[in-house]
Amino acid sequence: MDDLTRFIDSLNLVLGTSRGSHPLLIRSTAILRALNGEDISDVARDTNLPRYHLSRWVSAVRSEGFYQWLGKVRPDERRLRRARQGIAQMMLGSLAEEHFETLAADSLKGEFTVKDDRVGRTDTDYRLMDHSGRQVCRFNIKFHGTLFREAHEYVGLDPDDCFALATYKIHAALRRQEEERLPYVFLIVSVPAVPRAALEEVIPDQLVWLSAVTNRAIEEGIVTHLLGQPSSEDVRRKVQGGEFRVLSARRAYVLLRDQLFARVHALRVPRFTNTFGRADINMHFSLRQEMIPFREFLGLLATTGVQGISVRLERGEV
């Protein structure tokens, strides 16, 4: 029952305004009440849960344990480590999106707007729209905080000028662009002062455990809760000071094709997957030489118009 109580306390901490209506919290609280001796019929009536299901859940927790009822296994150290990394990465991603929304509100005047497209958590975060509601391009936000210390040795770039992007993401972005005939643009904000590891250290163990035994929706609640704490303000200020740079899917593909062996060092490392395990096979780009600042992108959009920027994005010139 200790894990069940821990689960309920953790959910109460992160769910905020949805606390009273979240199915997991309603069910787990009802189970705890029944385990503590309350009549199952009374608990079922109070919570509007089917008595049959509640009875089965209570029996399952009694006989097989909390994790079996939840459909999970007790997380080991590896799973907890991955959960901690995932929360930190989501926090950085959320701060980058927050920064972009502020930047877009300040930079786009009149003719263009940004449409939020994050609901489905697909490969598109925002869409740039013109004054008539037509799509100009799609944006995928990327946060860059951890430097590749051996960048100069492996890919010929300075660590603070090197951004790694998984090759499969480049392929998927270009395929999406070709399917929908809409330019696909990566927007990268580089903030080396905020590596993911720095955030990992301050995430409470209780919330790491909760992430390891739940799902993406609860993880998003954890991230929202953590970003609402005063301890996140210093990180937020650092991210808001970062500059966004533009890399179109076409340009990423052209550079990948032309510099495959120079910039994808995994291809030159014997038994790469054996040595680095789950690591992605990355293409490495120069932030300063192969991308342009977002403000310069907006300048091109203003001077060349939608058609002009679309041509440049499709040709891989931007």
C-alpha cells in the first residue's frame, strides 16, 4: 500500500486544476479507501466507478500488488535514469517553445502569425501563417544545450558551434515536406549554459518515480509543475537569452548528403552501436556557418515575400 499512497500523493502534487477529474487519481484514491476498510459499494457510489471494476482492482492490488494493477513493473535504476533524462529534456523543450512564442509575438507584426500545432505532439510544433490564413512553413523547435566536447576531433567543428541532429529526423522532415508540399524548418535555440544534466540534478526523486510508472500526459503535468516553481526561473532567463537559428529540412539533407562521412562520425566508428548503445546516428551542423538567425529569416520573408522564401527553403538555400 505504500507505493499506492506514494502514487496518490505524487499525482496530487502535479495535476493542478485537473486533480479532481483525472481517472488515475480517482481510481487509485478509491482503491486506497477500500483497502483502508471503507465499504466498496459506498466508495463506488461516491466516485461514480462501477462496483465490479473497483472490486477487481482492489483484489488485484491485494493479491498481485500495486505495479501489477497499474500494468507496470517496479522501475529499476536504468528506467529511473531514463525517466529523469526525459523530464529534463521535456522541460528544456517547453522553455524553448515558450521563448519562441514570446519572440514570435514581438517579431511578427500584421502580415504573419504563428499557429500552435503541438496538440498531437507530432513532428510539427508551429505553423507560420500569412494574413489570409495560408501556411508558409512548419516549424519544429529544437533545444541545444549540451556541447559535443570532441566535436573538433570527430567532425571538424568547434564544440560551441556544433549542433547534432538525428539523421532519421532529417529524412522524416523531408518526407513530410514532400508529402504536404509545405516547407519544413528546424528552429534551433542554443543555450550551452543550460545542459540537460544541470536540470536532472534538481528533479525530485518522487516525480522521477511517478514518470517511470505513468505516461506522457502525466509527464507533461510533471513538467508544468516543475516549470512553475521559483527554482526554474534562472533556467528560464537563460533560455530566453538564447538566439534561434533556422535550418530547413532541404538544407539539412543537402549538407548530410555532401558531408556524410565528414559530419556523421558514427559511420567512422567501428561497432558504434555496441559502444554507444541507444545513441542516435547524428549529422553535425555548424550553427554559425550553416544556419541563419531567425531575425534574418524574417528579414528575407519581408523582402522576398512568401513565394521567395518558399523557393529558398525548397532549394536548401536557407
